[in-house]
Amino acid sequence: MNLDAAFQVSFYQDKSEVQTAYSDLLQDLPWDYYLTQTYRHLHRDHISAPARHWDALQEAGATRAFVAVEPHYLDGIHLHTLAKFPEGMATATLFHRLDLRRDLRRDFGFADVQRINDPEQVSTYCSKYVTKGAASHGFFGNPPAWDPTPGSNSTSPQFPLL
């Protein structure tokens, strides 16, 4: 085995292992909404799209988000997002979800915002975009927002090293 092959074997993990690790990480954290967003304009920048989406979510009060980008069949991009808001904010009013959807549609294009009923299912679905070709993803929020323990004062995120 040459050095390059040895490096690849030791450094890279099987795609399914990486997807499972991301799915497990995402499942361990409470989320309020699963969002899908398709850009109205032909936006092809996979790198800046998650940050632009996070900026909009942060304006609405989100404390953390996982955003995965997928190429859209109409030559644009489509986002899959898990978002968390401060305790009680997402359920404080019946219209929070509808207001968020309205604002995202106005600013970007098609948007759907759903309460999460099955965390395992949406975490597994979103994690597949980490290993899917031509896709990017991002984790957003400050480190304490990523601590799975509510009310924790941790200053470091609880990410597994992949």
C-alpha cells in the first residue's frame, strides 16, 4: 500500500459512518423547527447561502441552526435547516411559525417551516446532505447554544471530532 492510499484509508471514514455521526449529533440536541428553503432567484453560491439563511433566522430570534445546502433541479439551491429558538419562543404564539415562513418567503423565495415531531427522522434526513456530492453545510450559533443541557453555562460546543 502506498503512502497516499494509507493516508486515505486512515483519514477518511465511510460515508455512512460520517452521516450516522452527524445524525446522532443532531438528534442529541432539541430543535424547534425543520425548514426548507428554495431560493427564488438563481442563487448558486453554496458557500454563502447557509450564512445568509442563518442571518435571517437570527433576526427572528434563533439561537442555533444546522443548515445543509442541496443543488436544486432548476439550477439554484435548496436548503434544509434545523433551528432552535429560546425556550418557549417557538410556542409562545400560534403565529411564530407562520410569521417566520412569511418573512423567509418574502426575502428568499419558497419556504416551509414545520414543527419537529420526529427528531430522529429529520436529523437523519438533514445529515445525508453532509456526505452528498456538491452540497455544503454549516453549524451556526454561539457555543453555549450547542450544549445539549438546557441552562448549561458551557463555553465549548459538544461536537464529536470526525
